[in-house]
Amino acid sequence: MIRRRYVLSAFAGLFGLLAAGSELRADEVSEIRLDWATYNPVSLVLKEKGFLEEALKPRGIKVRWVQSLGSNKALEFLNGSAIDFGSSAGAAALLARINGNPVKVVYAYSRPEWTALVTRKETGIAKPTDLKGKRIAVTRGTDPHIFLIRALQSAGLTEKDAKLVLLQHADGRTALDRGDVDAWAGLDPMMAAAEIESGAVLFHRDPSANTWGVLDVREDFAKAHPDLVRVVIGAYEQARAYAIANPDALKSALVSATKLPEAVIAKQIERTDLSQPAVGPAQAESIRAAGLALQQAGVIPASTDVGAAVDGLIDPQFNPAPAR
């Protein structure tokens, strides 16, 4: 029954895409640019199945795909107008918006536990207080970075009490394996790979401090082309429904993109909830809590109205209709 509901939802979504697309003028936009990322499994299915290309082809609108290696890269691409839609963590999007990057959150592609603090078995690190004076690999401006700040804060520490080594996520995992750092603010699927392949230890976990995986759009694009935003979200809904109804296909797409073993991808998937795509109070609460923690840590200026920033970030007008 669940599979049938999602399949029917997907076909309904396709009909909606075609109807919405008939209102578009092909000469307004010739190409839509969006990212794919291994931390956004739905994007891989969307790219592989071609749902968006199918919806836009009759209107002469092409699709260009760009890989994002982390929230920081997706948000940089958006800020530089290199893409129109990008995948990030909710708290990373908030931090970017506060720093002048005009993005809007319009969709939740996942509710993951995709970050934790990771170490090697032999380091003796067992809790955040043990990180004082240690070398920690981290990708600045991402959910793992924000997770690290909050973990240090819970132990009465700040970033200045440790030695941060700024690396992209995959390089952070490599640095941990080599012993170049003592700990790493991990991100799936690289974090799952470190667990299974290297015996790495997730010594600090807190699912509630992982902010949602969200789809961001440039604010100017959303204002100029709200119809196209709906088409993109409709295509994402097709991909999400397909991923839920076809878990083996989802796993295969991740294996193909990451070149990681199935056991690693299975661990990433078991920590990823794809069932709640609409944005609203749940995301706002999670992102606001992260923002207030960052403000307390001095990362966000004390004068910033975090609540207002969150309200300005999340745009629920494009929410997909609930599945029936």
C-alpha cells in the first residue's frame, strides 16, 4: 500500500509538472542550473532518472548539473550565481544568509543524522571535553562545522581551545585515517566509510543537532520565476517518491556516485529520513536553535535577530501538497 501510494503520488506529480510547465515561456529562461551531492541522495535519483529534463524539454529549457562537495560549496555557487538551486544543511543556509548570501529554503530533501564527531580508536578521545588542544579536521560553513561548535560549547570550550584544520569533507576523512588530525567533524557517506573501512569511532552523536538537508534557491530567481521553482520541486517530489518506493535504486545511485561499498551506503541510508519534504516550523525550530548556539559562541554577531533571519530564510509557499 505504501509503495502504491508513492507511485500514484509520483504520477500525480508528473501531471502537475506538465500542467505547470505549460504556463512557462521558453524564452524567459534557457537553462536551469542545480547541484547534485552525495549528501543529498534525492538529487542523485533526480539526476539519474531525468524527471526535470523531461518536464522542461517541451519548453526548450535545459538542465545543467554541478557537483557540490559540501554546503559551503553549494552556498558559494549560489552566491556567485553559478547555480540556481543548491543543497545544504539548514543551519549553513542561515549562516550564509546572515552573512549576506540572499538564499531561500524551499524544500527539505532529507532529515538526516549525517554528522558526528569522529576519531580513531587509539586516540583516547571519548567526549567533547577531550578535544582541548587537539587537531580537528572540519569544513567551515557546513553542518559538521556547526555541530562541532555546539559540541565544544557543551563542554565549555570554543574553537580557540582546539586546533581546527580546514579541509573539505573527503580530505578530512583522509587526514583522520593518516593520523594528521586527532578528530574529524564527519559527514556521510564519508563518515560511514570511515566507520566500516577504517574502524573509526563516532564518539559524539546528537541527531537533534543535525539540521535538515534543504534545497536553497537564489532569492532573485525565486521572485522572477516562482513557476520554475514549483517545477523543480515537483521533479524533486517525483525523485523522492521513486527513492522511497525503490530503495535498491536509491542505494545503486549512491554507490555509483560515491564508488563506495554497498555496506557503507546502507549505513548512510539508515540514518536518512526522506519522508518530510515540506518546510515550516520543524525546520525553523532546528535552524533557530543552531543559530542561537552560534550566536552564543560568537560566530553570529550579538546584534543579529536570529529569529527574524530564520523567518526570512524559510519560504513555505512552494511546499508540495501532502501525499494522499
